[in-house]
Amino acid sequence: MASPHSPTQNHILAALPAEDYARLLPDLELIAMPLGWAVYESGSQLGYLYFPTTSIVSLLYVMENGASAEIAITGNEGMVGISLFMGGESTPSRAVVQSAGSGYRLKASVLKQEFALGGALQHLALRYTQALITQMAQTAVCNRHHALEQQLCRWLLLSLDRLPGNELLMTQELIANMLGVRREGVTAAAGHLQKDGLIVYSRGHIKVVDRKKLEQRVCECYAVVKKELDRLLPYPSHATPERVQ
């Protein structure tokens, strides 16, 4: 019987050719990624590259006064710790688990050896980085020009795309911190969506009950980010039963 955890739950690892995947498999370490865990802090040296499988990680920029805002999210479509292969070794952003789950990590030394080969992982990682940069840029535009309700719709859809179901465990206070707005604004926006039958919100549980209407309500930013990710990384799954560990 297959294990409930497999590296191929991460789309980048699933898209690797069998030979590359087999080479990396012994070095992929399964880890728990609990809610609120800081995968890395601003300015810290990164020792691992992370591949979320059932968790979602928020990339945040934290100001001197402690205020923060989310600049991107990463889930099973990508990886966390791109500065390791971009040459920076550290980054001014902070990575925090926003939806608990699991993932796999790869030591920095192993990653660098793999990158030196110039193979499939390098190709996929660089294309994912381009998609991530698009998400960051679109987030900045969205936060500047679109209403909070549209931002919340975008955030909900991007999160849902990275989870197997239609529910999120998320308090309004945490959403406010992610979007860099006041909690009262999130409460009002979520109230409108609930009144119109798009979501049901109760005690930190958000259930999307009409995704189609949510997609109709969101600004164009969601489609831009999703289209670019799909264009760069179609993620054909090469997972076979013998590869599921």
C-alpha cells in the first residue's frame, strides 16, 4: 500500500525525469510544516531547499516596525528557498507556513551539486522562479490598485489551487497580516462574500462554496499569475507506483 506521503505530491519533483528523481530521492527528507513555522527568517543563511506537498508557505516582507505584507505564496506547485540557487544565499523576506501540512527538504550542498549538472531540476527551478517573480509583481500591482475584496478573492483562489479541498484554516487576523491591511477590512470583505453565498466563514475555517462566483468576483491578477505558472510549468506527472515512496 502506498505511503500517504510522497515527494511526487510536489509538482516540480513529479515533473523530473525518472533518472533525476531516483538520484535525488535518497536526499529528500520528509518534514512536518506546522502552522506559523518560520521556514527561514530575513537575512538568515539557508541550509535547505523546501518542496511543500500538503502545506502552503507565505513569503512576507517585514518592516522595521514589525508590520508585514505577503509578497507571494508557494505550495505543491513550487519550492521555497530560491536564493540558494540564485546566488544570494540569503534574502530580506521571511517565509512562514500559512497552511499546515508536510513537505520535503533538500540540503543546500546536494542542491548545488545537482545544479552543477545543468539538468532538469535546474531547468524547472529557473522557470518556477520566473513564475514566482510574476506573482510578486502582480501582488504589488493588486495591492496598489484593487479593492480589498478583490485582493481577498485572489488570495483565496491562489490558496485553494495549492490545497486538495475547498477549506482553509485561517483566521481573519492572519489574513489581514498577509494582505497588510486592518482586520476590520478583512472582516467586512469576508462578510460580503459570505452574504453573497461565495464562502462560509466560522472560527478560523473558510469554506469556498461557489468557486465559479469567486472567480467572477476576483480581479485580473489571479488569472495573470495562474496563466504564467501554467505556461512555464505545465507539470506533466511522471509519477508511477514504483516511484511513490
